[in-house]
Amino acid sequence: MRLWAAAGVAFVAAALGAGGALLVARETGAVGTSTTISRVAASQPDALTTQTAPRSAFDPAAIYAARSGGVVTIYANLGSAGTSQGSGFVVDGTGLILTNAHVITNVSASSAARAAAAVYVEFSDGDRASADIVGWDVFSDVGVLRVKGSSHRLDPVPLGTSSTVVVGESVAAIGSPFGQQTSLSVGVVSAIGRSIDSLTPGFAVANAIQIDAPINRGSSGGPLFDAAGRVIGINAQIESTTGTAEGVGFAVPIDVARRSLGQLVRTGKVHYAYIGVRTQNVTPGLAKAFGLGADRGALVTRVDEGTPAAAAGLRGGTRTEIYNGLDVTLGGDLIVAIGKTPVQSTDDISRVVATQLSPGQRVPFTVLRGGTKRATVVVTLGERPS
């Protein structure tokens, strides 16, 4: 588990490693995105996933009985950095396993990720197998392994969709917190559409799922199941002042993880589009106070030099004012739409670009300038820098 300091509160990658905990500082950075790819290795439906019971029909015991065989404990030898222990889950009959990138790499804020020297997968019955690293995606904290050989039975778990997750629905997390193999915890979805820090400073994982089901060090990479036993996320981080679970956990949405999985299997790399702006949320009160022309949107505070945004002519802020105790950078473009999709917040930019756009696309950004002037700025998206 790795750590970057955050003021007062720490985002802790929930994996156990020799290097200590990793705290992730929240930063609004250059916006980048991932291209959408087709689904890989669809799992066969079974009695649990095909039931038509309402969301309230939540049976943790049934989920555990049906799915725990597909959840594994991962041990990684990180060389001089020590060892790491996390969780993962089998997604198809060829031995593909999804986990977090920070479980199988020696990643830090100041250096590129390096693959573990050796990775071992332990199944729920205690048997171990060595695994090959297919690849990793530090921007979405997704790692992919493939189990060597076919001596052990594989029990793939079905992948669901995170786009239909709602606040309040029941969820079950299975993993190996503190090395306690195949442990179950339950709770509800506390929030959706969160932005959580990626393993690369300045970028965020869009649409993360916030949960109150307890997850701890060693839970990283384990599956988050919905009531039908489908994976809707990969448990990745906790927000904590103590380094242990306090009821605020975060999962990488499975829609994001599936996209990374597909590209890693095909090419070993995940391609992300890149804009090169820093933005700030606009609220009705702020908009009225400064005559911004729209109650919601993403106010461009800075345009990084040499980026697609700079080349296209997007404008950053020129002065800072105080509004109800907040620093507001004014004078820049207010982004209100990307293509035909409305933008109401900074998170919308990350979400839209991450789920709908790809490098090389020419995309119209609708902006307001000077409060009333409406303009269209066409941005040719670049490749997110590594």
C-alpha cells in the first residue's frame, strides 16, 4: 500500500505492502480521459445473476456461497521495495484476474510504476499458483494478471455495470483484509459519481463508487458485488484519519475497469485522451456574484502550455477573488458543454472525456466568455502524458 499526504484526511490504497501506507492528496489537475473499448470475456449467467428480485432482495450468504470461489488473494514480490498483499477476482476461464495496479507494481508519486518481480495467486482453498502480469493502468488503478497453467479449477465471477448503480443499494465486498483470506463485508452505496485520485498526480478516476462496507489494507483489488452477485467495482481506497476503515471506502467502477482490461489484454497499454486544463466548479450563488452567465459549469482556471487546450484557444483565469471563503479564479472560459453533453461540474469533464472520447478526436467545447458571449472551441484531443 502506498501513501501521499493529504491535509487532515488520508486516502489510503487498501493494500498491504512493506513500504507502509499510501496517502493520496486530492488535486484538481489536467483533465485526461480513456477511450471506450468493447467488452472482454463475458461470463455465463447463473441462477444468482438471472433472478429478477428487486434491489431490496439482498442475501449476502448466497452471494458469498456463489462468488467467493472466484476471489483470490494476491502476493507480490516488489524486490527492494518489499512485498505487497492484496485481492483479486477471476473474470474468465482463461485465467484472467482483475486487481488494482498498486497491488502488483511498485508505484509512487515520483517515479514510473515497475512490475513486481513475482506474483502469486492464492485461491480460497489455499492452493497457490504463479501468475503473469498482463499489464496495469495507473490512471484507473487497474491491474490484470493471468494465472499460469490449468491445474486449479477457475470460478469466474460475472461482471455487471456500474452505470446503473444507485445510492442506497446494498453491496457486498469480498477480499483479504490484513491477509484474512476471503472475508465478506456488507453495506450500502453511499454515493456515486465521485472523483478519486489515481496513482498519477493531477488525474482522477471518474465515477468512483463510495461505500460504507468496511474495507481495509489487503482488500485492494477485491470485487464489490451488487445484490445479484455481479461485480460493479474494484475496491481500491479508504478515506481515513487512522489508516483503517472508518465507513468511507471507494471502488473503481467496473465500467472503467472493463475498458482498461480490454485494452491491456489486446495491447498491454491503455490509451487516454488529454485536454490540459484545470477547472473549478460553478454554483448558482457564485455565478450570480460574478455574472458568469450560467448557474452551473466548469470554470477554466488554468490552461497548461503546449497542450491541446492551449492550441485550441481555451482561456484560463486571470485574477482571483474571494467568495464566501473560497478562492475563485476568474477571467477564464466557463465550459457548459462538450459536444452535445451538458457540463455542470469539473467531475463532468473527467467523466465525459474518460468514458466517451479518445485521443485524436476533434471535439467542440461550448464556453461562455465574459459572462454572456457564447463560443465554440474545437479541441483536438491529445494522448495523456505518462
